[in-house]
Amino acid sequence: MTGALRADAWRIAAAVPDPEVPVLTIADLGVLRGVEVDGDVVRVHITPTYSGCPAMDTIRDDIILALTAAGFPLVEVRTVLSPAWTTDWMSDAGRQKLAAYGIAPPTGRSASGSRGSTRSPIRIALSVRCPRCGSVDTREVSHFGSTSCKALYECRACLEPFDHFKVH
Ligand SMILES: [Zn+2]
């Protein structure tokens, strides 16, 4: 019974959209880390895409609203800061949705590619690819794009500005 409840709770929490990129759900982003059902309490664990991301308060409220509307009486949202979120946690579907939305999907996957415990916070800076024409001849215009989680880039090839998710 608890297993079915947990699956329901996961499905509802997973459908919560990211307030900054509404085509993405928090499950697409890898922000949703875990859902536990403990008696009457649903406990949801989330990891912000970067510490201090202002969207996390909205995400927390949306998770609580969605779950209480679905009949879960007590919802706790816990923010888990360790291990830190990495772009590796984004689903492939999430990356495809981002590209379709006109935001460059995060690059700079960890060199090892492993999902083990030895995740290094240091990442190799790779060229940012223009989501419109695919050129890597791009430059950062501003470290803060349309939201503080994104940086504004400009493509030198097609001269289009675009948002790029900050890579951690
Ligand atoms: Zn371009």
C-alpha cells in the first residue's frame, strides 16, 4: 500500500513544472531527488540547481500545493544540498525540451561520466553551443540571463542572444 502511495506521490511531485522553464518538470531537471511516504506524511527531497536559486521557494510551494490537492494531508519538502546538483542529473527528455525551448542545454558533463560517489565539483569549461545554428563561436554577454540561474550568451555566427543554464 505504501509503495502505491509513494508511486502516486512521486508522479504528482514529478509533474511540477520548473517556474523558470515551464516546459521542464522538476523531474526533467533532476531537482526531484526522492519521495518517501511515512504514515500520513509525504516527504519530498529536492536539490536546487544552484545554491540560492530563487525558484526553489516556488518549487517547494508548488509541490505542497499539488500533493495536498491530491489528498496527501501532510507534505514536507526538504532541500538537500549535498551532493550538489549537477547537469548530469537532467534527463535526456529534459535536454531535448530545453533545446526546443531555445535554451542551450548544459554542456560540460563530468569527465568520468560516472554516477558514483566521487563526483568532482570541478568541471571542464566547454564551448557553449548556440541552440539556433549550432555554432560554438559564442560568448557570454552577462553572467545573469533572464533569471539568475542562467547566463546570457550571444552567438557570433548568427548574432542571436540565448540563455545558457549555468554549469556547476
Ligand atoms: Zn547561432
